[in-house]
Amino acid sequence: MFDVEERLTLDERSAVDFVLGLRKRWADTVYPALREEYGATGASATTVADAGQVLRGLPLYPWFSHLERVQQKMLWKVAGDAVLSRREELTGQLTSLPEQPKGSLELNPDLELPDWYTDYDIHIQPGSFFSDDMSAYVYEFGARIVMLRDNDGYKFHTLFAQTALPELPAATRIVDIGCGFGKSTRPLPAKYPTAQVIGVDLAAPGLRLAHAEAEATGVAIDYRQADGRATGIEADSCDVVTGTMVLHEMPATAIRETIVEAARLLKPGGSLRFLEFMLTGDPLRDATVYEHAERNNEPFFHDLFGSDLIEVCTEAGLTDVSWTPFDERRNGVQPQGWGDRPEWHFPWAVLAATKPEA
Ligand SMILES: C[S@@+](CC[C@H](N)C(=O)[O-])C[C@H]1O[C@@H](n2cnc3c(N)ncnc32)[C@H](O)[C@@H]1O
């Protein structure tokens, strides 16, 4: 399969580099400058709400917040233009599959997508991620820039698989809920060579791309279109149920239902692992993370922070529930915390739990 990025014209490449550069400067220069302004006020806020109030009065704040939103819009423009101008070729490669596929693709055209999923252009991506086959390519392209290229070659998700998922040499089934275009699922067959790996998502375009890319490289994954709250997968059949960056896209009730479904799927002794965000405890940093939700069209981010997932997992019958920070620049799981990172970053964290033995 060809990668759109390998075929960019000079103009397209320049546009991508500009957006990437803008994003980096916003995170590593504008954010620290904002912190400096905040420090100079002498504010001693202890809550996110108080820090947010001081933040909104800072001279640099309008610039900081404008840049965050505008670079996201620019990102979709450059990714969208690059993908849509190659629609025919890209559509062709979604359907040119090997005669003997290693994995499978099961789409469900009758699956009803929830309103909370279709009502918003998540991440400001025009048309969102479920509407058109090209939206998966656009998202794949845009996500590389959002991750500041730290996830090129599945680096980030491989680090998650290596440091957050348990070693299980005889695993038989692993499920990835909210697998998108397969970025989070792809490292799983190498981690669990004895297991059937299933990726589940609501969005058919993402699954088509995930399937085509897995087959193009001979990786055996079964992709299914289903709601993570009701996957249709057999109860007590999974060694690990995982998901990355998915819970924060759901309202609180759906988060709860997804955890309950994950608990249902796990074998006794099986492990739940979700990569999500956590507040860091630094009120100013957390205020900017809160506001990222509005600026990036993430309507349920606050539902994640407002849900006590330790309690939700416990109520779902799981034990050994914990949150552990995850730092993509410092070798993954970080029991000691994120440390002192001067730049703006996503406060990743791993939610872990175990289904007790019967
Ligand atoms: C931010 S993407 C993450 C994709 C992938 N896990 C990754 O780390 O790149 C969130 C994905 O979750 C999917 N999603 C959201 N709610 C879902 C649900 N209830 N059931 C299944 N998938 C869902 C979206 O369609 C999207 O593909």
C-alpha cells in the first residue's frame, strides 16, 4: 500500500511541516511562556477552576488558545486536501486484498451509531471519522501530526503494548475496543502470537483501512464493526481487553457500559488496560487540559475526568484497579508520575484492573 505522505508535492510537504512546526512551538514555547506569565501573577490556585480563572486573564492566553484551535483546523485542511486529491487510488487500495487474508473484516451496516457519536465533528475533523472512507486516511494522516510524529511506525502504541500490557505466553484472545484505523491493534499480534486479536470500532471507514493495512503486511487481525458497549464477543473469553484513547470520547454512561462490557469479556484472571488521560495535579496544566476539550471538540473529556473509574471498575466486579501515568518520551508506564515536563503534553495514564478468579 502506498502512504499519502510518501507522495506529497513540495507545496503539500511545506504545508504539513508548517503545521507540525506550529504545533511544536505552541507546546514547547508558547505554553512555557504562558506558565511564566501565570507564575508572575503570584497566583496560588489549588483547584483547576481557580487556575482557569487566572489563566483566562493572562495577556498571552488569547494567543495560546487561538493557536491551539487554529493549528488543529489547519491540520485537517492539509491532511484533507492531500487525501481527497488521491481518492481514486486510495479507494482502490482499500479493496485490493490478498486472496488468502490472514485476518478478517466484519462490517455491520445495520449498526446504529449513537447520537453522541455522530452529533459532533470530533477533534474538529470535518465530517468526523465515520462518514466517508477517506475520513480514515485523513485521520491517520492528521494523527501523526497531533502526536508530533512521536507515533510514526506505531512507536507510541508499541510502547503501550510493551510496558502496560501483561506478558501472557499462552493467551488465546485479546480485544482492542475503539481500534480506529488499527494503530492500537497492530502491535498486539507480535505481543500475543498465540492469541486471536480482535479490533472493534463503531466506524466502518477506520475498520476498512485497518484491515487493508494489516493484510498488506500479513498481520492476522479480525476487525469487527460493533459498539464497545455491546461487542457481541463471547463472555469470559479474553485474556486482555484493552483500548487506547477511546473512553474520553464517550459520555459518562457509555464509559461505564464499556467497562462493564470489558469485564464481561474477560476470562477470570484476565486483565483490563485502557490508555486515557488523567489530571496531573498541577492546577494550571490541568486547566489547559480541560480547555483542550472545548478547543478540540472533545465534548466528553470532562465526563472522563468527572467519572471515578476506580469505582466504576470495582462496581463492574474488577479488582486491583489502578491509574498509572504513561509518558511516551520516557519509556511508557511511569509509576513515579510524569515528572517535570516543561512543554504542554497529553497527560496519558493507564487504567488497569483484573477480573478475579472464579
Ligand atoms: C481517538 S480514536 C482512538 C483509536 C485508536 N485506539 C488509537 O489509539 O489510535 C477513538 C476511536 O474510538 C471509537 N469509538 C468511540 N466510541 C466507541 C464505542 N462506543 N465503541 C467502539 N468504538 C468507539 C471511534 O470511532 C474512534 O475510532
